[in-house]
Amino acid sequence: MRSTRTFIDSGVLIAAARGGSEQSKRAMNILDDPSREFASSPFVKLEVLPKAIFGRRWHETEFYNAFFDSVSLWADDLFSIVELANQRASEIGLSAMDSLHVAAAISAGAEELITTERASKPLFRAKEIRIVSIQS
């Protein structure tokens, strides 16, 4: 069976790590899905790890590190990612971080980007990759 290449944005990781909500359950269902192969980038790490470490939220820090250890597709050509992000942000009105996530997901060969954003947000204007929200 072929795996779905999935880029997880930081909001999904935060929801899963903190638990206690329907959104966190949906996030964990995705993260526990054996039919997925995960992609990530240094931008996602930068969004989640420093605050968890600074706040001494060790359980959350361990959760993030376990996820990053499981990532098999890394978007690490930062210059190319930033160039593509700038282009996409200019063309479809994405915020800086959303454009970096879209560009990183494309760079890593992901088929979908899972987010906590609502479908009405500009992120859903990206057409090169399927955007899926765990928002209810």
C-alpha cells in the first residue's frame, strides 16, 4: 500500500500535543495513521519547539521531538523554499509563514498539507497541493 505524503503544519502538532479537544483528537488520528508518510521543515520546528522548551513544557517538547524523529521527508533547501514562498505569497496573498509552509510542503514532495486553518483562509488558495483542515 502506498503512503500519502503529508505535511503537518504547526497548529496540528500543537493541537495534538496539548490534547483535550475534538481538534486534538482529529490531529492524533492523522498522526497515528499508518498510511501516511510525514514531511516537515525547519520552519515548523521553529514554530513549535522553542516555546515549548522555554515554557518548560517537557511533555510537549518530547511529543514534538518524537514527531520530528518520524519525519521521512525534509524540506531543507531553504533558499529555494523562500524563493517559492515569496512567489506564492505575492500571487495568492499568503502570510509569510503560510507561504513558507506551502513552499516547504511542495519542496518535500508532499501531496497534502494538514492545517488548523479554516477553509475561508488564504492558505486554501494554494492549488499545487491539497490543503486539508482539521477545523470543525
